[in-house]
Amino acid sequence: MASWTDLTGQRDAIELLQSASDPVTPKGLTHAWLITGPPGSGRSTLAYAFAAALLSREPGGDDVTRRQVEARTHPDLSALSTDRVIITIDEVRDLVRNAYRAPSVGRFRVMVVEDADRMTERTSNLLLKSLEEPPSSTIWVLCAPSEADLLPTIRSRVRSVRLGVPTIDDVAELLERRDGVAPDLAERAAREAQSHVGMAHRLATDPGARQRRESTLRAVLDIRSAGQAVVTAGRLLELAGDDAKAYTSLRDEAERESTLRSLGVEPGQSVPPALRSQVRAMEEDQKRRATRSLRDGLDRIMVDLLSLYRDIVLLQLGHDATIINRELRPELEEAARRTTPAVTIETLEAISVARTRIEGNVAPALALEAMLVSAVR
């Protein structure tokens, strides 16, 4: 549910937005907000909790409104998110059009844009026009990793709320309280996810995700030659693909069933020619989502490898109090003995370069091979 209690480690931000959304005596409420913070800090969760409070007429919010916001069915809420690489200009154009409608049941019309950093400059300029001349009853809530990810002209027209990285203890406590995860597993998931709330939830509740992560780290630790590096690069790409399929397959199947049902096509029935273009459009969206999911999966692998070599360099320097991958301690110590801190730092730099290359659309297999060969050398 879109609730303040789904957040952890963000007390100052919560207090600020609770005060601004108070239906009786709002303090500091403005027409446009930008919530920034690192991945997993709870940007979207905070945005929808804020939206639920703005749409409710009761102090502190009400359960009906929160459920409607959670389901994205509230008539005065317009939400834009994407699993693709960019947010399209047509999507923003529709959102801006909705922004000029009067609220139907709530106090405001609330427009939430997740991943606002995925807008091109042209698309951002379209949104800018609405921010410059906003309707008095419309509140915009944008989410992005940092203020620098948006145009300066947009940054100048929003009030920023910055989120920090929650502590491992905070994330573990949330998993225990919200998801009923056992304390030991919650701590391990929060630690291995490096306080990324969404990833910690997945590691805590999906044994397959935990297995794929461990397989990734062990495969890299076992590399001894350039040939092994090339083979392992292919294995990492396969693991990222498996992770992406596990994440998207159920959603794609449910989306297809829902779309066919809405078009009046019964299960097992062939799609009439007049409706095939709509089904193809859905399938194209799913392909783009799969591409984004694969890229995100590869980036998660890179983040896990950064944690691995961070642990190794800490062991080499004699500072092992904050080891992330404690369950691999013997393997980490062996890897630390085989090389020097300088070489390990070079490997960390190679991983960072690979992340940049993949984000820049370099073929993932080539980027992974170059990274792992550099690590061996």
C-alpha cells in the first residue's frame, strides 16, 4: 500500500512531505516536486505515499485512497513509469493533457513521473511548459537519481527532496516488519543488496535470485586465464538473461492475457486480423521492456562485482569489519593473497568502465569480456 511505513531511513523527507500534504494546515506545499536519491532508496514509494496524502481529505490519509493509489486507479492520479530505455514524447504529451483537468474527487490532481531522467531534451521541454504555467489544483511529483539528470530549467521550477541511502539495519528491519522475513535472512539480503530496498526484498523472497547472485560471484572468483574470462563473460550474460526472464515472464504473460481479454479474445482463440496491430504493439513494448530488464540485470551484476572486489581490497588492507559478501570469506581471502591492492583497484576501475560502455549501448558480451580479461591481467 502507498504508505509512509513502506519507507525506511528517510525520516526528514517523510516529515517534510507529510507537513506539505496536510489537508488542514499544509506547510510549504508547492506545485512541483523532485524526489532524488540513489537506486533503491525509495523514490517511487515516497512519491506515491505523498500522492495518497495529497489526494485524501483526511489528516494522515485514508485506506481507500491509499489502495486506489497503490492500484493506480484513483481518478485524480496520473502516473507515468517505463520499463523501456526512454520515456516517449507521446506519453508525456498525454500526461500534460491530463494535468489541465480539474480534480474529480480529491483535493488535487497529482501527476507522478517515475524515472524522469529517462526523458530526452525534447520531451523534457514539453513537460517544462506545464511546469511553467501549472493549473492551481495540479501537483507534479518527479523522481530521478539526481538533480543533474534533469534540465536546469526544470530543476529551477521544482522543490527538491533528497533521499539518502538507508542503513543495512534499517532495510533489514523493514523486511522483517513488512515482509515477515527471518532476521538472519533479512540482514544478509540487506547487506548483499547494499541497502537497495527493492533488491533486498527480491533476495530475501526469491531463492533463485540468491542462487544466481552467488553463482555470478563464484564464477568470477574462479577465473585464472583469458580463455576462462571469455567463457565466464558468456556465463554472466546468460545469468543476466535468466534473471531478466524471471522478472518479466510472469508480468508479460499476465499482460498478454489481460490485453486479449480486453479485446474480447478468448483463451486459445486466434487473434482476429483487425486486432493484430494492437497485439503487436503490446509485444513490441514487451520486447523493449526485456531489453531494459536485461540491461538492468547486467548492471546489477556489475554492482555485485564491485562489492566483491571492494571486499578483496579491504581484506588486502586489513580493514575487514564491513565485508559485504561474508558467506564467501574463504574465497575472498584466497583472492586477496593472489594479488595486490593496486591490481584490485584496477579491476574495480575496469568494472566501472564496463558499466559505462553497456549504458552507452556497447555490445554487452564485448564489454564483459574486456572487463574480465582486464581483471585477469
